[in-house]
Amino acid sequence: MSMLEVKDLSVSYGDLHILRDVSFSVEPGQWLMIIGPNGAGKTTILNSISRGVPYTGTIVYQGRDIRRWKPRELALNIGLLSQNNSMGYAFTVEEIVRLGRYAHSASVLSGDKDGREEAIDRAIALTGLEGLRNQSSLTLSGGELQRTFLAQLFAQDPRLLMLDEPTNHLDLVYQKQVFNLIREWLTENGRAVVSVVHDLSLARAYGTHALLLSKGRTVAEGPVSEVTAPKLLNEVYSMDVYSWMREMYSQWTDEDSST
Amino acid sequence: MAQIPHKRKEGLYVLEYLAFLAVTPAVFFLCVCVGSVKVPLGDTVRLILDAIRGSDISGIKFASIIVSVRIPRVLSAALVGASLSLCGAGMQGLLKNPLADGSTLGVSSAASLGAVIAIAFGITVPFLPFAGTMIMAILFAFLGLLIILSLAYKLDSSLSTNTIILIGVIFSMFVSSITSLVITFASDKIKHITFWTMGSLQGNNYTHVLILCGALVIFGGVILLHARELNAFAVGEDNARNIGVNVRRVRLTILICVSALIGVCVSIGGTIAFVGLVTPHMTRIIVGPNHKKLLPVSVFAGAIFLMLSDLAARILLNPLELPIGVVTSMIGSVVFIYIFITGRRKGK
Amino acid sequence: MNAKKIIALIMALAMLTFVFCGCAKKDNAPVSSSDLAEQTPPAEEQTPDEGEPADTSVSVIDMLGREVTLDEPASRIVALTAADCEIIYALGAGDLLVGRGAYCDYPPEVLELPSVESGYDTNIEQIIDLEPQVLFMSTMAQSEEQSKQLEDAGVHVVMNDAQNIEGVYSSIGMIGQLLGKQAEADALIADMKAKFDDLKNKADGEGKTVYFEVSPLQYGLWTAGTDTFMNEIADMLGLVNIFADVTGWGEVSEEQVIDRNPDYIVTISMYFGEGPTPIEEIMSRPGWENVTAVKNGAILNLQNDELSRPSPRLAEGAQMLYDFINEAK
């Protein structure tokens, strides 16, 4: 039994088909990279699994249809870092991270029975937010906010992480740090990651598996090296992906040699 | 930024609670002592003490003014203020929109419409004098909320601030016009349009106080227990879903509680604008957006705000009464601007 | 786009409803239009001096000081205010009415006439459609333009808005003259004067106090202060209005009523056959048990605008108040 099994997933708004019959599965220990050009429907897959959009088809987690999971139980198992987290109110970083523990404690009145404070402290430390702990989220930079919600996700501590462009607003230092962090997190038993990334080199470097989408349909699915083969990518992106990357890389080396 | 690495407890500090618990009765006491008829302070205190002790006060001069008129009125002001303020805070969190409130979304107007229809068409519940208007007010408040939200979802699924306020204002005008229509057709029975547009706390007795109190304890209690869920909604509805909040159920629960509270308040006190908008906003500037603090403090702040507004309504033009809605709007907007400016200056 | 269209439509609707509801609200405020003292010029002591029998033309000066001349007494009229309708019927000229304002309700026959919107919603088209020669309206809500529109359509507009009993006499005289019912008008005025004089002579309120209640407690207490018919008639009967310090109608506080402790209470709330009657409701108010009027059960309920409308029935209202006080003694 797979950890997550998606079968014939379709999503449409009126006549507009976002996803058509997408199927894939995720096993423990896997890091599935969902890749593809803009508008391929990558984010919609994550939103369907988190029950944020209506879909047809079946999504089964741990042998049970996700529609039959209670929201709180599901949140203990699947967590989503979504891409746009615009803030309206001046919650502090800590308050946002604390919300990640929602699924762990039954009611507003129950105390810290489950190591809530430690989990929050650890999540804040992991994402390097100690100095911003009591700062209003309205004054954070895009990257800081991104890390805040990542910390929330770590505090939530699910077994399947879903990340939509997790390093979108992050500089290189944090980009590397976050990806390494997640790779390390993944080493523990029974965990898996599904993430949407644009950067194909990141996908190749960190992913174990990949799902290549184009216009809402599956183009390829399997081990990351197979899916990111030049032929497939060139077709989907309608350009020579590999030589473009090589060109970019060569400029770096050129500059290096000139100095 | 200098950081003091302290661990704050999420709820209110005991001291803060005590402060509010002290200020609220002080304001209550002030409002009972001051009024359109001057009653010597000593008499007032003695009357209250006697009444609490249960001794016979029927012969004393100001007994009926203090015990039968002023105290129930101040109590209803406190309870209506607390309820409306809590509703405002709840909706502002739920919709992630600081401008949401019973009056801006047209919920109060809808409740008025329900009450006016009940009166115009003689809808009553046998043996329960207020029940007919109250049930209709609650029902219409809830229907109003459903209509506004489904319209807003239809037009803009992200429920952006502007869409929902625009729809709320339009809906509010639409409902008010129907109310006027009903009043025009049933003009014999309902002449009291200022009551439905500006509100009045006159003539509230202990029965009203009990009803308000019951509604606040039950529905307000439920809202207070949803502080964490409201935090999640205030961060974002998607985020709430991601962390495991049962989004549909919580939204429905809050909407029902808000409708019920607003319905009860409107059928007893008429439409009193601005309380639900201003007090939570002021409170948020003082204690921050965390609903674990915001909700309870809003309850107290709303009670204090409306007690003081009602005091102004009672004494400013003595012996005339000002419509309470006029006072809340005036005080509310001035205080609002003041706090807004000073809040800005601090730079948070 | 679809959504945009919907928004535009809703906006348009909202504008319309806003205008509509704004008007309707004002019109329904508990302040009766005829009692807003400040808004009207002092009632003119205008008694018609013309009336030569050879010439059938009639001419009056209305309460805005405008001269209105008709070739012959009017035979098709519309009256917008309830008081004017009552005067016309009292003059025996009800058959001349071809339309009435929406709030005219006395005598009951008047309800059979076609009704037109009045006050702030006055509908010029409806009125012109009835082809009256004369339109009686109050000075409150109408603009110059509106009356000009009517006059262009051949309708003579007569502004009539009495503020006190003298003013009622003037308006009866004026209406009588325009309708060729001068004798009836003189008789009606004489009758009213006789009734009032009679009451004035026999009445001795002994300076007892009275409280007029216009709106019940549930919706905020409204009372009638000075410059109202109720106050004028209370004076006439030797009573003291406890809210003589209020001008016109106003919302007063419950505490003040209890503190001022009236000997009599007059309420004009209507009763609709369910729940406690207005009198029972006042008797049951907590905190009012020690008010003299409540203790003695000295509460009068006048349900038919006897004391709030500038009509001939003011005399009846005064009589009812007199009888009530005598009984209560």
C-alpha cells in the first residue's frame, strides 16, 4: 500500500480543465518533485490533496480516502506550505508558528500536554527565526514570512510534507538550508515530501521521484533522473533545456576564470 | 530589533484580567450614579445595597428610578455592547477583514427587517412576549449573512476585503429599503423608525437583561471557545484548512452565533451601529490580533463603550434623549481616528 | 464580464433604493410633519375679505403668503394631509375630493378615494393624473419646483399647515372659501370656538400635571412639549405639561417621567388587539408604580389622532381630555 495514492485526479472550473486524469503515488522516503511549465496544474494537485479545491477522482492516504479523514486527523498527517500567505493582521511570528500545533491539542482550554512549547521552539530555531519571534508578521520580508510558515509546518509535524515553491522568496543561503533541512527531515521513517518547484536543477538535486505535467496532463512519472531526461523536458518546455542550463553555468565559470 | 526572549502566555495575564474586571464595574457604577435625574450618591449606594440585601425599598424616593429603570438599562447597555463587540471581533477574524461588522455587512439591517416584519404581520409566539420579533430577527440576520457570503463567494472566491464590504454595504441599503417599504405599508403599527435605524435602550427591564445575558453566555461562550480557530481564519482561510481546522463547521458555527447575538441585540436595542466595528479595532491595537486576548477584552471594552455612550445619550440633552446610535457613531469615529493616528505614530 | 455587469446592476439598484429609503425614513419619523414648529412661517391671521356675490371668483392667501385665485369655487380637489381631508369632510364637501394623501384616514369614507404618495414622496404624476383644480398640501416637504410643475399642469396649489388652534380656524376659513362653503366654515369655526370656550370656562385643572406619550417605552419615549396641540389644549384646561421645557416632539428619558411624577398620562399609542393595551402596558412598567397617574389609574388612551392633528376634531379631543380629568378626580 502506498502512502499516498492519487488516481484519475481531475479539476476544472466551468469549461476550463486545470487537471485531467492525473495519477501518481508516493511511498515513504520519497521526495516527489512536481515540475512543468506555468499553468500545468502543479499547485492545483497540492490544493486538491489538502482539500482546498473540489476535484473528481480519488485521493487515498494510508488506505483511506482523504475525504473521509477528519480535518484535524488529516492535518496530523499531511501539511501544506502554500505559496501566497499574505497577512492581514499583525500576528507575531510565534503566534503563526503556534497555530501549527492546532491539530495536536483538542481544545482552546487544554494545556501543554504534548510538548507544544518544545515543538514551537524547535521549529523557530530550525528556520532561524529566533530573533524575530515576537515581531509582527506585517513587518517581515517575503523570505521571513515564508520561513515563518515553514516553521508553522514543522510545528505541525505531519508525515507528508507538501511544499509549493518552498524557497520562492529565499536567498541562496536559506534556499540551500531549507532543502537540506527537508532532506534530513525525510530520513526518519514513514515520511515523504511532495513539492512543486520551478528550478529544475533543484528538482534533480533533491528529488527522488518526479512528476512532469503539461497542460493539466501527466507527461511522465517516475525516478527523477528518468523524468528529467532531456528529450521529455525539451518537448514540454519547447526549448533546449539542457543547453540553456549549460550556457548559464558556463558564464559562471567564465567569470571565475577571468578574476 | 532588541528581543527580550520571554515566553508570553497566550491568554490574558491575570493582572490584565483584574484590570478589566475592575474598570468594568467602576464604569457600571458611574453610569448608575449619573443620569438625567440627579440622585444623591449616598442614596444610590444605600439603595443598591438594600436591593442586594433584599430589604424592602418600595417606599424610598428614588428607588424606582435607580432599581427599576437605571440599573436594568445600564446592564442592558453593557450586555448589548459586549455582544455586538464580540460579534464584530468574531466576524473580523473569520473573514480576515477589519471592516467586517454587523452594521457594515448588513446583518443588523437584516435583523431589523426580520423584527419589523414580525411586528407588521403580527408574528408572535404564544406566551412568549418577545419571541416572535426575536426569532425573526435572528433568522433574518442569519439569512442575511448567508446571502452576503454566498454573493461574495460568487463574485470573488478569495473573499477580498473590498468585495465583501461592497456587497455588505449594498445589501445593507437594499435591506433598509425593504424595511422602509414594510414600515410604509404598515405605518400604523410601526411608527418607530428611529428605533430601527438608531436604536434605543430605553425601557429595558430585567427580563431583557436576562435574555441578553443568556444569549451572551451561550453564543458568546461558543465564540470565545473558537479563539484558536479564529486566529487561523485571521491568518488566512487556506492556512486554517492546512493546519486542520474544520473550516466549514467553524464558519457555520461562528455565523450562527453571530446572527443569534445580533438578532437578540437588535430586537431589544434596535440597530446600534459602530460598536462592533470600533471596539474590536481599538482592542486589537491595544492587545494585538490574537483572539485569545482580543475576544475577552473586546467583551469588556464593548460593555464599557456602550455603557458610556448610553450615559452620554441620557444626560447630554437632558431631559431629551439622544438616539444611542448617534452617540456611538460620534464617539466611535473620534476615538477610532485618535487611536488610529497614535497607533500609527508608534510605528508598532 | 459577467461579474462586472452584476456589480453595475447592484450598484444601480442600490442607488435607487438608497434614494428611496432615505425619503421613506424621514417621512416615517415619529416627528409628525405638522408639528415641526420651526419649519413653518407663523400662521397668518388671514381671513378672506373678498367674496362679492356677483363675481364667482374666489381668492385666498395661503400659509406661504401666496395668493391663489379661482374663477369659481373648486369642484375637483385633492388633499394630501389628513387634517385637510378632515376639514373638507367636516364642511360637507367630501364629495369634491377626487384623491387623498396616503396617510389620510378620517373619516373612514376617505379611504375609498384614490390615494397618492404624500410628504417627501409626493408623486406629482399621480396628482396630475387625477386632474384636480386645487391641491391642498402641507408646507413641509414640497419644493418650489414641485409646486411649479403642478401649477404648469393647471393645478392650483394651496399650502396649508396650521401650528395652533388659531391656525386651524384660518385653514378652515381658507378651505371653506375655496370650496364655496364659507357659511359652513364659519359655522364650524364658531362651533369649535364655542366648544373650546365652554371647556375653558368650566375646566379647572388645578395646576395638575399631565404627561403626553407619543411613542411607547419599547421604542423610546417620545412626548409632545410646547408648540404642540396637546400642550395648547392642556393649557386651556388648566393642566401643566410636565415636558413644557421640550419644544415640539422629542425623545425623553424614562427617569424624568418618573421623577416629574405626572398626575395624568395621555398616550396616543394604537392598540392592535393583541398583547396588553397601551394603558395596561403603562400600568405594568417596572418603576412606574409610584407615579401618581399610574397609582390612580389616571391614563387616557386617544387612538385616533384627536390631539395631534390640526383638524376640527381637536375640540372633541379636548372634550375627551376634559371628561377624563373630571372622571379621574
